[in-house]
Amino acid sequence: MDNKIYNRVLDEANYILQTNKTIREVSEIFGVSKSTVHKDIRERLFIIDKNMYDRVSSVFDYHACIKHIRGGEATKRKFLVKKCN
């Protein structure tokens, strides 16, 4: 694995553990696509550091559990803005 990719994977994983950000937020910060972040974490991090992979996966599992709530909040905000205009 290329050193640049190896370092990016570890940087992304450390950032996720420190901030609890979503895949979408991480992709914006690191300037890569959501697919790349997903591949970095789910495939490459698993090979690099299994323990860190387990911790990052628990963050992603949490986000998967609350995504219906976050989506509902976003829709609510959207319609409140339309109602005020």
C-alpha cells in the first residue's frame, strides 16, 4: 500500500475517533469522495489496524442507528425555512 494512502487512512481514522464525524463530513475535510473514505475505513484500516477498525466501526454503527433521526431533523429545518419565507 502506498505511503500516502496508508497515512490518509490512519489520519481519517484518528479524526473520526476524535470528532465522531460522519463519512460525509470526513470526505469533505480530507478532500476525497465518500466512497474513498468508506473503502479506506472498511477495507484498508481493517488490514492496517484491527483494533482501530473496531473502534471506528462502532462510531459508524452509531451513526447508522441515528440516521433516521438526523434525516427527520433536516427535513424539519427545511420546511421551517420554507414556512418562514
